[in-house]
Amino acid sequence: MKSMTRAIAAAAAAALALSLAACSTGSDDSTEKTTPAAENTAFPVTITHAFGDTVIDEEPQKVVTWGWGAADAVLALGVVPAAIPAQPYGGDEEGILPWIGDKLADMGAETPVILTAGDEAPIEEIAAVEPDVVIAPYSGLTQEEYDLLSAFTKVVAYPDQPWATPWRDVVTVTGQALGKTAEAEQVLTDIDETIAAKATEHPEFDGLSIAQVWDVAGTLYVYLPADPRVEFSEDLGFVSAESVNELDTGESTFFFTLSNELLDQLEADVLLVYGDTQENVDAFLDSDAAKLLPQKDGGMIAEVIGAAEVASVSPPTALSLTWGIDSYVTQLSEAVAAAK
């Protein structure tokens, strides 16, 4: 499996450079918290993905997730996974993301087995859980890994390319695998209503152009409209700045790197800067290169700071979007207000 670095690279522009550390597994007792045994007429269900078709004959009782966002979707649908991957970027010492920890607490559930994060799927760890299905619609599963997993369980991989499934589709595919299609639709409806409510509360966002960037060790990444975080801001009423497309170098579908001498051309009403720490963001905005940014002269600059806050929109998930939306919107609102 590709690492979480690759996940955010593909969907949110490879700027995270995450450190993947091994995390301990949960207790064996945690595997008892699985899908409730109830009659479900949704089965059998066939899910087509990059490696073929997976037929799930009956409602899974032990669900393992791999990659990004699948654990969130499973939990949002009211099911406690038997095992989930550690997420060192934004997670606690066990690799549990804050919104996943909150959801487990709300459900009164024990912590699932925590699978070791890394570049490859931990086949032996997954096999030890004896899952009925592995749900990995936003992951980097290889054909070899898929074949190894398929030897002992059902596997739902990504529809087309690794690390490229739209976050809403992660929820939809997970709902299909669990026989909870209607519930998945409701999860998405609830999220859309939350976003729409925030947009209504902040009419000042409507029509403002936005450019979103991340400085990593002196390299500036600019996010394109195809990136999920840009889509999120557009849902709130912003529009992607024309300068972003005009400066696009074609490096990726989701991002490009911008040389310092062109920073003065990154025209946008709002500049949204991401960073792991306040010190990182301050160092960039105080640099000689950043002085060229049009927004430095009384413009609107918003900041999203902290691993969890960044991860919550990189890309968003069934749980992370609503977890981080208040802070995200506040930053944007304060930036807009400060420029008036």
C-alpha cells in the first residue's frame, strides 16, 4: 500500500510529506465490536473496482478498512470496524484521528485494532483479524496486495486510480459494501446541509476568488480546482482564482509548484495558507519571496494550521469535514473581515 503521504499527495497535492511510524494494535477484545447482526435485504451486492468485481453475499460482521476515509465512512454509518489503519499525520500516539476518537466515544465503542501504517498493506495483521471484508476505496492497494487479501476475504478497492476517489464516493462505495446505501445518502445529505448552512451564515464569501497554497521547505504548492479542499471552499461560495489556472504548470491534476518570481501573479481576493505549525506559516509569510504576493498589501490572508486541521480537509471525510468546518470557516471569515 502507498503511504498516507501518497494519499494526500494524490488528492491534495503531495505537500504533506508525512512521517509514517508503526503504531501498536488494539486489544483482541476490540474485534468483538463489529457490524450488528441484523437481517439486510441489500445483499448480495456486486461492487466493480479497478481490480474487477467483488461480490458480497451477506452483511459483513467484521469490517477492516485501509487507506484514508473508509474508517470514517464506516463509523458514520453506525458500524464499528474491527481494524483501521494508523494515521500518524494528525492522529494521536496510537494513530487515531480526533474525529474518529470522538465518534468511537459517542458510540461507546472500544478502539478497533490499529493496523501499522506504511507503504504496504499489512497483510498478516489484516488476516489475523479474520475480516469478512476489507474496504479500501481511497487507498494505494496494488494488484499483488489485492490478490493476497482476496485469498482470505472480500476486498473493495478504488474504482479507478489509487488515491483518487472523490471523498463523497468513498462514502457511497462504503455504504454499498455494508448494505447501507440509503444511510450513506443521508450522511452526505447531512454534510451538504451543514456546508450550505455555513455558506448562508457567511454571504461575504459569495463570489470572492480564492487561491490555496502550502509552503514546504521553500517550495510553494498551489492547489487546483480538482483538489477536494478547493471544492470545499467553492461549496461555501468562493470561486477558484483565475490566476490559479493561468499559472498551472501541468505537474498534477490537483496541484502545481510556483516559482518565487511568479508569486506576484497569484492574484486572488483571498489567499488561504496551510501549514503544520504557526511558525512554518509565519516563516513563509515573512519571507522575502512572500512579499511579492498581492495579498500582502492589505489583502485577505487566511490560515489553516495544525496537522489535524489540515488533514480534516485533505481530503475531507464523512467525519472530518464537520469536525473541522467551524475552525475553517472562522479563519476565512476573520481574513475577509480584516481586509475591509
